[in-house]
Amino acid sequence: ATARAQLVTLLATVAPTHPAWPAPLALPCVVLTEADPFVTEGATFGEVALQFEALLMVRPGSPTAMVDQLDQLTAATLTAIAGEYEWSAGGYSTLTTPDGQSILTARVTITTTKETP
């Protein structure tokens, strides 16, 4: 719980960040959920690796505007977590909302290592 809260606080410096799907969805934002796998064995004895998935989303608009917004949000997110977390970023994709709007998204997997209690 502490690792998630710390990551939500850090990502909130970039965009509104939610630890679960909010209703309603106000864009741009980041939704932080568990990655799959969520918990794995750490590199050394007594450690676990926690993996989160940050779904970055921007406002609907023209394709060029959405790509520009997502480029900026992705760069800001990676800058915020660099040095403190391991990360990998996937390509951009679209998410269709219930009302039929297409939202451009990026998925960033963020990993942190913690000692087991």
C-alpha cells in the first residue's frame, strides 16, 4: 500500500493520478493499477519486486494534437520516475469510451523493489 501511495503522489506531479478507475474520467490523467505479474521475487534474498501499470490518457482531439499531448505526458512521466523506479513503456494505443470517443493512451510499467517485512 505504501509503494502505491508513494507512486501516486509522485505521478500526481505530472497529471491527476488515480489508484483505481475514477468515475467520471477527467482527462488528461494517469490511472495506476497492478501490472501482471504484480509481485515477483526480488533480485536478492528478502526482496520483492512490485510492478504497477500506469495508463496515461489524454483528451480527445485531432490525431496530431493527441500525439503531441501524449508525447508530453509520457516524457513528463518518465522524467518523474527516472532514477527512482525501473520502467518500460509500450507503444501508443487507443481506448474507446462507452460514448464512442477514442482516447489515445500509453502504458508504462513501473517496478520498485522492497524488502519483505
